[in-house]
Amino acid sequence: MHAADLPDVRRSTCAAAFDEDVGALLRESGFEPPALRKWLVDMRLLADLFFALNGGRDATLRLKTTAEDGCRRFHVDRTHLRLLCTYRGPGTEWLANDQVDREAQTSGAPNEGILRFGEPSRFEPFWVGILKGDAYPGNAGRGLVHRSPPISGSGQTRVLFCLDC
């Protein structure tokens, strides 16, 4: 199996239904979950952590496989929390708060106007990021500024697991 064969799917889920939901997504994409047991176990462990942190809220589960650029512009999610884990390829890029020109970011400026200095940090493959979005209580205007790494034309494939609430 090659990374490009993996699914690019999205589905609502909750703690109790996560195993069934992720298994159904994989079966719908032509995969038999027993063949991916270790990956399923890892995603379940991350889901358990996420659901414990988010107070048991329902979430959107996303598995994305791509060789294209995703979110090119540095942005903040309008979510409560987002869990990200890149299983293959470069991980999500993010900016420390003092690197961000928040006014430029909210006004639609390009990345060059948002990044005040330095280079973005990047999650390594298999690292887990739990990002507070603008909808997190008391976090409006202070969510983690991030973007998908630029990979288009590089020959790289990115496999991303994401949970949002």
C-alpha cells in the first residue's frame, strides 16, 4: 500500500463511535481495518486524549492524503480545539505568538505580512498538536496561527489525521 492510496475523508464522530466511524471510513475507501490495526490503535489513543480534553464533545474526524498544498495562508481555526497528527510527509507549520502580526492576519494580508520575523516552526511527523482555535473559551483573537506546509511539486505525499470540535 502506498500513501497515495489512503483515503481523503471526513465524518462526524464521538468518543463512543470513533472506532466504528474510522473503520467505516477506511472500508468505504476499500481498506480492511484489520490490515491497518496499528494505525487504528494509534488514532484511537489520540482520539481518547482529544475527547478527554474537549469534555466529550462530538468532533469531525478527517483523514487527508495529499500531494498538494493545503491551507497556504497562515490562519487561525474557528474551532474550539483541533488535534493534528501527520503520519507521513511534513507536518503543520505554526508561528509563536510574538512572530505574528495579528492585525495583518485578520485583515487578509499575505504570509509575508503576517510573519513578523524568523521562520515558522513545524510539527515533525508523528508529533501531535492540539491547537486552541478562536472558539476556545477566552481565546478569541489568540488562536494558534498555522498553515499546511507547501509541498506541491515536491514529490512528497502528506497523510494527516485531524479531529475538530
